[in-house]
Amino acid sequence: MKKTVFLLALLLSAFGVFADHLVILHTNDTHSNIDSDEKGIGGILPRMAVIDSVRKMEKNMLLVDAGDMVQGSLYFKYFGGDVEYPLFNMMDYDIRILGNHEFDNGLESLARHWREVKADRLSANYDFSKTPAKGIFKPYVIRRVGKKKIGFVGININPESLISKENYEGMVYSDAVETANRYASLLKKKGCDLVVAVTHIGYAMNPGKHSDVELARMSRDIDIIIGGHSHTFVDPSNPEKTPYWIDNAVGKPVLVAQTGKYGRNVGYIKIDLDDLKGRKYDYEYIPVTDRFSPSAYNAEMKAFLAPYKAKVDSVNSLVIAHSDIDMSNSDHNGAFANWAADFGLWFGRHLADSLRASGKEFPRVDMSIMNVGGIRQPMQRGDVTEGQILSTFPFSNRMTLISLKGSDIIAAMQAASLRGGEAVSGNVRVVTDPEGKVIRVVIDGEEMDPEKEYVVSTIDYVAQGNDDMVTLANHRELWRDTVEMSRPVLDYIRRLNALGLAITSDPRPRFVEAVQAEGR
């Protein structure tokens, strides 16, 4: 009798009736990094090899993506999503949510691509009912694994001052934390044994912004948060730097996970389904590298990708300049930010000179403000290619000259200071106290006058008050370019190269703490 019961249990387990654990693989912020980088890290084909290897080992596995699949390489710039969306379908994701960059080409493009997504498409706090994306997304899904019910809810970021308004017109946002808690409670009432929030709000964002850490602390019914947006590598081997167990409002730990950016890692969460109340979850990550043999790569994906890759490779191989230094695109107050803003000032003053030479009256350009978020790739010392620059500045932003009061600039610098700085031209210093409060803005050696009008060279995205610099929207537009900013950036770099000059930059911070007099 006991042998019969054991064999029956074994048979039922084989068919998933009894399930001792569930594995959730998760990704976020791929940003169109389809190919591996120069060190063999990342890449869609190696990612698929990782996913396939786990699928072969685990009978209960779900694959989840937390948004920002697109924007950041020539694949999206040239093909507008026609590469990334089919590839993600081939990887057979189970659950996917939006990132903010899925809106970059507007709601019509978003709707066209997401209608074809072969996964549960979740968004609980975006109402698309008056947009082209009506009916595409649902707030949650319940998956059965053995006898357990697992609820997933999708939570998205506040689009204000982050996404260009024309790209989400008609969509209504609801508070991320309130919505997540409401649906988590509903899922528990529906009998879910586990609730997973898949979010694109960031691990720990700026003051006043919702984040995964805040959501965990303010929740009662959420067990796991799988996040994106902030590009945070929540390293389970370094919990002091990025804690991944956060106590909720009633003292129970919530697992908070995120894999960084660019598809360099796949998150791995193993859940003991026989002890969900004990919160027995193992959290690890799997590096995506070139350790696999090319024969292990998915043949269908490889064949699909080949013609697109050929065009991208042809542009990426065209050398146009040389860089003397390494520059990171993640430093808000360093070399690449400084280089971008110095280009902006050069461009603005060069244009103003040209307009005056043609007989038009035009004021002096005083400074430049650019956004580090618009710099999507780092620059390594050595040869620089046309494709690299197009991938680094992939957005359809236009160079813009605006006039506005010093008080609006100072307020924008205050917002920028809270997140570690922003790209400002070399004739500017933003002086702060140790807490990041702006004491003064110094321009050309003089303190900025709040009542004076200044002419600023920037891009239209920044001029609209995005990236939290909302007061820049109080401007008067003097001029706007008709081509994407990557065009004048390329022209500038080619000009430097023709003069025999390499790309270089002063890495010293332009957001600086005030020097205190001795004895004070």
C-alpha cells in the first residue's frame, strides 16, 4: 500500500500536481543591448542559452521582465522595436511590464508592438482606456504552480517629468504604492499563497519618488518585488550595500531583487512552495557571458537577428575619432557629463555667431544644461565609431536655445543636486552644502542673479522640464533644431578629428560643496 501511494505521488509530482519549489528567472533594463559587449558580457543569444539551461533543469519556472527592453543601441534607433520584440517572444517570457522607454516612439508604436507580445502584459497603475493601448494590459495575473496560487501585479513609474508628455497623452497614472497594496490585498483575498510585484520604479530613488524599498516598507501583502528602472545590481553577496530583505509594515521580510542593466545578469529566485510562510526564498544571479559554445545558441533567434546585425555592425565599425580618456555614462558629475555640456555650450555659441553673421539679432549664449540620462553608453579610451556615438545619444532630441530667469535655473539645479548633479558647462559651478542644498550658482565667476534672464543651450527634452528639472519649462524658446542632436554631435566630433584633436574632458565635479572658512 505504501509503495502504491509513493508511486502515485511520484507520478503526480511529475505532472506538476505536487510542486516543491518554483524558480523565477527575471531581467530588467536590457535597453536594446542585443549583442554582447567588448568583454563578452550580456547579449540576447547567451541570455537565451542561460534560460534554456535552467528550463531543462526546472519543471516549474517562470520568466519575468521588469521593463525598459528598448532604447540604447542602434537596433532600436534603426528598427524601432522590430528586433527586440520578436526576440523577447522567442525567449518565451511569461510576464512582462512596461518601462518608461517603451514610450519613446509614442503610444501608437507602443500599442502596435505590445499587441504582439506573447506574455501576460501587466500594468495596474496605468489607465490606457483613452489611448491606442486600450485593452492590451491587465493589472494582475494568477499563475497556478502545483496546488499553489501565485499572484503577479505590474507597477509602473510616474511619467511626469520623465516621459515626454506627447508620448503618453491620454494615459492616466495612479499612485504606485497605493495601487500595489490595493491589488496585493485583492490577490490575497483571491487565495494567492504568494504575491509578486513586478515594478519599474527603481530600487531606491530620489527623495519624493516612490521606490521598491519604500514599497516594501509600506506593504503588508507583497512577498517579493522584482524591479527595474534604477539599473541597480542588487547583489546577494553584498547585502550591506544593497539589502535585498526589507521588512514590511508588519515586520515581515520582503525580497527585493533587480539585476542591474544591459542584460548582464539573469536573476534567479528559488521559492520553497512547501514553506511559503517561512519565506524560504533563495536569491542568486546568473552572469550572462560568452562561456557557451556558439552551437548552444538558439538557431531561430540567430537566423532572425543576422540581417539586422549586419547593418548595425557596418555602422559600428566606422571609426570617426579617438578618445584620450575613459568616460562613464553613469556619473552625474564627471567627465562624460562635462563633455556633453561643454559640447552644448560650444554648439549654442557657434550657432548664435552664425545667426548674427547672417544679419539676425541674437543674444549671447550664457551656459549649457544637458542630461546625463541622455548619455546611454560609456566611452572607452581609443577609437570612437559612428555607431558608438549614435548609440550613446539615441534619442530624437533636438538642440534648443531658451531664455529664462536665473531663479528657474537655480531651482532646476536644486532638483539636479538631489540626484548627484547634472551636466552643466564648464563656466558654471553649482555650490551646495553637504546635504546637497544649493547655496549659489556661479556663472563666469559671478553669482547668478535670480531676476536676470539667461540664455541656455540644451535639448528640448530638458527644456520641457523633464528629469525633475521642472522649472526649466518656464522658458521662452529662441531657437530649435530640425535634426536629432546626434547629428551635430557627430559633426562636432568630426571637426575635432579633422583638426587632429582627440575627444577629452575635464573630469572635475561642477556640483561642488562650499568651502568653509577655517574656524567656522
